[in-house]
Amino acid sequence: MLRAANVPAALGSICGGAIRGALLMTVDGSLLGSAGEGMEGVADKGLGAIASSVWDDMARADNGTTEETLQVLLLDFEGGKMAITTATERHLVCAYGGTDVAPGDMRSKLLALRQALEHDLGRIDAR
């Protein structure tokens, strides 16, 4: 089972190179854990709230118009890039990095992190 003390280490496993940090949050934006150096000018708590809001907006925009569901949302900002995906029905994971991070690298590392977290977080969701 995933212990709270192990969350930063799990998130930190994808940090390095161009990926500067990772967050675990609830779908309503409550920050559960973070790792990495942080995004300049934005607190992790605020970044989590922004990420969950954007994810929710994009998921709602689909509104069942396609057969596929949103897997990973990649965002390109002036100061860097961010990727967001679900870990479970009630949890999101997010990675962010500089402008030089390769989107495919960010996506693959984020999906690997999701796979590592989803079993334990799914057990929490089931309660």
C-alpha cells in the first residue's frame, strides 16, 4: 500500500532531465503530494488547482462526442510544458518541465507513474 511518506519519492521517480516536477492531486484540485523543484512563480497548491480545473474543462468539453476518452493532456506555456492524466477516477497526476522537455518523453513517464500509482490509489477510491 502506498504510504503518505512514500508519495514524494514515487512522484520524484519521473523528475530529472527536463522534467522539473510532479504533483498528485484529487480531481477537485486538493494537492496530495509533490516532488521536484517547483514551477517558477506558481506554488504547487495553485498549480494543482489549475491543472485539475483545466482537466475538468477538457473532459467536459468532450461530452461523449467521441468514443475515446481523454488520456493525457499536454499544455505548452510560455515558460514550460505540463502534462496531466488520471491516476484513478478521483486522482490526477501532473508533470511539468521547461520549454525543452520533449512531449513524448513527458507523456511516457507520466503514464508509467500512473501505472505505478493506480493500484494503491484505486484501493483508496474503493473505500
